[in-house]
Amino acid sequence: MAQAKTGDTVHIHYTGRLEDGTVFDSSQDREPLSFTLGEGRVIPGFEQAVTGMEPGESKVAEIPSGEAYGPRRPEMEMSVPRSQLPDGLDPQVGQQLQMQTAEGQAFPVRVTGTSDDTIDLDANHPLAGKDLTFDIELVKVD
């Protein structure tokens, strides 16, 4: 059997867990995740873990935050005056919203706090700063 290498399309099943064992994502009960190695469509540590696997092989990959979603960046946290929000919007803690850059590009933010005058937002990826563990099964290589 051939080992998965850059340029191959791989089909995998996975379960992603946090350090405390909490499952944050899984392909179980769905079609396998398919992607081409080397295209950068998945986090770097995940791609590295799959590279070299053979169809039918399973492994556990521990991926440090630097090879996953990177560190939490304080500069990605901000307070916005409520006066800058669209009329009628009453954000709640935990809610996901979209903001736009000056160039018009949309990006997601999470509401982390509210007051009468401001809304606290976090544009970090929810998994930023977290070490991740994946159970990976390589189903097929094309």
C-alpha cells in the first residue's frame, strides 16, 4: 500500500478532542473528510499527521496550538461602542457575529461581554491557544 504524500487526495475519519477530553469535532456518522495534502486546507499539524499514513491505518495525533490554530492574540479582542452596531441588534454573550474590514472582507467574531455602552468581541478562532488531539483513520488515498 502506498503512503499518503503531498498531492494525494486523502479520505479520513477523525475525532478532535481538547486536553480535557471534550470532543469539539468528528466525522463519525458522516462521510469521511477529503482534502489534498499540500494545499493547506487543514491545520498544519493535522496535515503532517496524515502524511505517511497508509489506507486502513489509525493513529492518535497530538497537535500543539502552534501547529493548529495558533496562539490567542490579545489584539484580536476589542470593545465596540453599541452606537456602531446596526439598529435593533442586541448581541448576547456567546453569539457569533460578522464584522467587515475597511476593505469589505467579512470575518467572524464572538461576543464575550456586553454593557450598556459597549460590546466586547473576540476575533480569535475558538480553538486558538489550545493543544488538540485527533484520532485519525485513513480510509482511502486517491
